[in-house]
Amino acid sequence: MSQSVQAPVHSARFPGESDEYRAARDQLLEAEAALRRQTEAVAAQRRALPPGGVVDEDYVFAEGDDARPVRLSELFGDRPTLLLYSYMFGPAMAQPCPMCTAMLDGLEGQAHHITQRAALAVVARSPIARIRAFADQRGWRRLRLLSSADNTYNRDYHGEDAGGGQLPLLNVFSRTPDGEIRHAYATELMFAPSDPGQNQRHIDALWPMWSAFDFTPEGRGADTFAKLRYD
């Protein structure tokens, strides 16, 4: 009985590739297409969430060299959605989290694109002067940086645990035309159990470093951690 031969997925070929490579690559390509469909299905499910809880407090943050007050409601500008990332840089920390910093290095380069559709800001518990001093060292110019040193935002929205430990969480807020602000989404995968050999990966979709590693034969590596400096 003759065996059916699977039709190639596309006609593009690369120099020197073997039939074995092409057959395995086509199988991977089908898996990648399935992942693309699943990614869009999850995004659609996320968009279809019912409205989250009403934000009862119009939190006041500190911003800029003059530590001027800015309210949560003001962060939206003319956008209906606000992405607010809790940066692990508390006042008791000698330095900010290197992993958060690596992610924000990438987000810095994309901020002016993201803000075409949604407002974006980064909040940390340290005083604003300390946050801005570090941002200057990194060359960050596009990220909107805030201090929550004088409010309970981080504690209320799980950017800080009960013991004062800092947590890396992205919260998304929506504002209705009549001005009501609701919590829309959080990267709660951080709190869910992870599979063996994986961490939570809750903000990896924002983080180019991991996606780049995933394209390599070596993968992410079990002990890969970002650093603040590479000497």
C-alpha cells in the first residue's frame, strides 16, 4: 500500500537544506500556525472579558523632575485604555530588578508606537527622583515614569505583597465615555502554577529578549537572567 506524501506548506527553500530538514520544518510550521491561531483565540477571549471592578480611588502619583502630582484619571489622556506596569524598584531595594529593567529597555523603544492606541506608564514605589535618576542612566526618554510612594496603588493592584516585596505586574484599565474607570485585565498568570521547567511567563509577550531566544537552537536556557550591566 502506498503511503500518502504530505504536500509542502509553501515553496520557499533555503540553501543546502535536506529533505529531512524540510519535512521536520514543515511539521514545525504547522505547529507555529496552530500557535498563531491559539494566540489570536486567547486575545479574543481577553478582549471579551466583562468589565472589571470599578476603580474607587483616583490615585495620585508623583511625576517629573518637580514631583508634580498626577491622578490615575489623567494618565489616560485622550485614550480609552491605560497600561500600567508595576516596576520592582522599592525604596528598600539597593537597585531595581534587572529582569524588569530588561523588559522596560525593550518597552522604551516601543512606547511611542504603543501610545498611538493606548496610554502607557510605569510605576514604582521609590521616590520619583530616584526613579528618574536611574532612568537617565538607562537612557529612557519615552516611558512615562511615576512614583507610588505616597499611595496604596501597588498594594491594591498586586504590585506589592503584604510584606512590602515588589511584584512585576501589568494592569490594564479602561475608561468609559462618561469617565468611569474600571480594571480591565492583569497579567495574573504570575499567580498561577507554572509547568515544570518554566516560570510564570506572564509578561513575556511584552519582552523581546525571550522571543529572540525562542528562535535559537539553544532556547532560553535554564539559568538565563538579565543584568543591569554586562562588563
